[in-house]
Amino acid sequence: MLTPNVTWLDLCLAGIGAYLVKQVLNKNPAPFPPGPRGWPLVGNMRDMPQIKPWLTFAEWGKKYGAISHIEVLGQHIIVVNSVKSAMDMLDKKGTVYSDRPVLPMAGELVGWKHSLALLPYSARCRQYRKNIHQIMGNRAALHVYHPIEEIETRRFLKRVFSTPEQLFFFFFFGVLVYCPLGRGPIVDNTYNM
């Protein structure tokens, strides 16, 4: 419970003051492209189209130019309305604009931030992709893994047909354990085939 000296109005005014100070101090040195003006805190949430967004984006392209900007709940969104601008950005400066979103739950908290799927585009990501391509992404690897795939597919289908209620178990151990560990699935002798 709040003490009588501090009221809800005081807390609201302090929150608004903190937000305004943050807005003044956090000026971005590179301004965003033009776009519709947003509201404090929610930004352009009311301007974001729910149905046929491409029509609204095309209108913004005519009004604000080939590249426009909106902010929804603190998330900045850049809308590219020109094929030429998109090709220039993605072809000529692709490394500047390519990256993956940061997923704090999967990356930081669970500890998967160094897995290829969650790795930001960097030298480490390029090295991981190169290594995987050398191992699995060429025709020579196709000849190495094809017999293993055939055997495991047949084992998997036989197990599923004999006990379909254990599909998840067979999938998890038969497919996901075999490839990373390089050994067969861990199942009891009932399903040896």
C-alpha cells in the first residue's frame, strides 16, 4: 500500500517525466526515414494495418518516399516500397542489413545462443555454415549418408507401424539422436530390426 504522502498522480507524473527524459537523452544520431507520426508509448500502433497491409504501405510509399518508418510499441519497422531500393540494400549492402532477431529466452536463458539457428550473422556464423556444408551439403555427403537414411527410415516406419502410440519417442531417439551422436537410436531390443 502506498503511504499517504505519495499519491497515484505523483507516480504517474514521475513515470511520464522519466519517459520524457529518456526520449530527450536517447536521440538517435542517424535519423529514421520519414513516416507517419506516432503517439507516445504506443507509436504507430493505430496506423498499423490489420487487413491488406500492402495497400497501406503503398500509400505510405507515395506519401513518404521509397523507404518509410513506423514504430510500434518501441519496435522500429522500416518499410521498403521500391524494388530498386530493396535490391540496392540487399544485394550491394546485404551484410549490413542481414541479421537474425535476438531471442532472449531461447538464446540467453536456455543457453542456445551459439547454435547456428540463433547465431547472429558474423564470422562465427559463416564458419559454422561452411563446416556444415562441407559435412552435409554436397554430393559426396549424399553418397555417404544415403544408406544410413534408408536403413533408419525403414527402422522408423517398422517401429511406428508396430506401436504408433510411441511415435514421438521413435522420432526423437531415432532421428535426433542418431545424427548428432553418430550412433544408432537408443531403444530396447523389442524393436531391433
